[in-house]
Amino acid sequence: MTLRFASLGSGSKGNCLVAEGGGTRLLLDCGLAPRETERRLARLGLEPAALSGILITHEHDDHGGHAYAFAGQHGLALWMTHGTREALAAAGKAPNGVRTEIIDGRKAFAVGDLQVQPYTVPHDAREPVQFVLSDGAQRLGVLTDIGSSTAHVEAVLSGCDALVLECNHDLELLWAGEYPKWLKERIAGPFGHLDNGSSERLLAALDRARLKHVIAAHLSQQNNRAELARAALARALGCEQSWVGVATQEEGFGWRELR
């Protein structure tokens, strides 16, 4: 069986990734408006009816903000932690009538042909998780919102065949930029987002023997540049910078396959 994955978009304006194994296709996050999500799925040759459901990492608008609207329009189920569900409900974004499956952040479960391993991360949300997806043979690790790495995160992501890894900002660009001080401190803090150097160190700490794809994700359009993120991850991998992919806000990235 082939496990393939693609991004509809990655960044502060909206995140959405799709993974497919066997007859199962899952969205991971839904931070783009429903019509835009439909348009970008079509770009990948998919219709909403082909989806098996949506996994939500946390309640922030660029990840979970449009999940219930899209799921409601297309009769899809949602999987998320209790804390994420409560935070979306408190924001008026979790109406009744949409099937919601509450997950434990440390217990694996299956959706059709895909195995889903959530894992807990330090981020400034109610009960955030990230996910590893598998078809039973190949493993795709996704890590897009985390303020600092942990031994648990590194253990979960070691041995993956593909990795989509946050490279949110360059520290020098962030501190020299126009953001207010409180926002800079939040972004660079232990519950914010990874800078390129921190992502490099996280990647270097993993068992990388099986990696066939590494993609830098959730790049800040104001505080990072693709070449800086690529260079950081390439140093950890000992590879050419051109081998490292980048998920962009407008284009995401096209289908990648694991066999």
C-alpha cells in the first residue's frame, strides 16, 4: 500500500494537510475557509466527498477555525481532544450536529486504513496535539505548532519515513522585525513556535535512518525565509538544501509518496 500526502497551505493564514492510505483520506487541520479548502482539494484531484474525516491539532483559527463549518457542509467526522473541543465551543465554533470523536492525546486509534498516533506538545492552546499517520508500514510525522521540543516528541518522531516540521521563524528576523514585544516573546517562548535553529536541533536528535521526505512548514511570511529554513534542516540531515521541501502558504506542496 502507498501512503501519500500533500499540503493545501501552511502558515499563519491557514493550515491544512491531506494524507491518503488505502481507501482512507484524512485532512489534518482545517484552517482555510470551506470554499478555499474545496478549491485547493480540487487542485490535488480530490473532492470533499472522498474524505474520511478531519483530525484537528488545536483550536487556533489557522488550524481548527473552519473545521466545523467544513465538516458540517460535507458530512464529515472530526477527531480532537476534549480541550480543543471545549475551546472551539467557547469561541462559538463547535455547533451541535457534527460528529465529534474525542481522542486521548497519547492513545493511538484507527480511521479506516490509516493508523493515527496523537502526541502531546507544548503550545499555548487548551489541549494541543500533533499526529503521526501510518498505513502500517510507512510513517508520516507532522509537527507544526510547538514552542520547544521534548523527549516524548523526539521519541514519537524517531524512525518516521517522512516528516513535516515547523520552521516558523528566524530569531534574528523576529527580534529585528515590527511585531510588538509581547508577540515576539510569545512566538519565541516555550509554548510558541520553533525557530529554524530549534527545528535543526530537534531533527538532529531523531533517528533519521528511514527519512525519505523532510518538509519545512508553518514558515512566517514576515520573520523567515525559505532558504534559511532549508539550510537549517539540511545541516541536520547532512544533505543538499534542495532536497528539503518547503510548504508555502498559498501552494502548500504537491503529492509526496511513501511506498
